[in-house]
Amino acid sequence: LIKIFRGHDAPVSMAAFSPDCKYLVSATEVSSMYKNNIRIWDVTIGKTIQILDHFEATFVSFSNDGRKVIAFSEFVSTMKVWNFIEPQELIDHFRSVAGDYQFTPEEEIKYYLK
């Protein structure tokens, strides 16, 4: 089965599924011509359930419990973590180092150099 997810006005540069595959997080290609945002989708219905605007993400991922999204921007050296189940920003860390961020089984953030 193939689904088309419509909503971004810029090309999508990355996407990741939640551990239970119920949700998808996608981020747009960084461009001054488009609104840069991250969208969280309900995969079952193919609809956006949350938009995280004005963040030029170069990496996105879900936490192991599927409740949080982590995003990193190489352009502004910032890492952000959102609880999307109860919408709120949990971490906004400026001067983060470029790389891949993941959650450990204990829900701590681990960093991997690129």
C-alpha cells in the first residue's frame, strides 16, 4: 500500500518513522524560497497532526517510546526536542555539534559524529 502525504511546500529532505510505525516525522529541504518546517504525521490516516515551524532541520528522529521528536540544524547549530503527544518544546540547545542524535533505551540523548 502506498500513501501520499501532502502538506510541505518544499521538497522533503528526511523522514523517520516512530518505533511503532504509527507516526512519521518529515523535514523540508532548507531553502530561503520555502517555509522550513517539520511535520508529524499520523500514518494511518495520512494527515499532519503537528507542525513545528521555522526550524531548518538537517536531522530528525523519534525517541524510543515514540513520544518525542529530536531535530538538529547544522545551519544554526541547534538541537531541539519536542514532546508531540502533549505539544511542548522540551529542549532548545544552542551551539550543538553537527552529527546524528539518538535516544538511548533510558531516553537519554546520545550523539554520534558524522
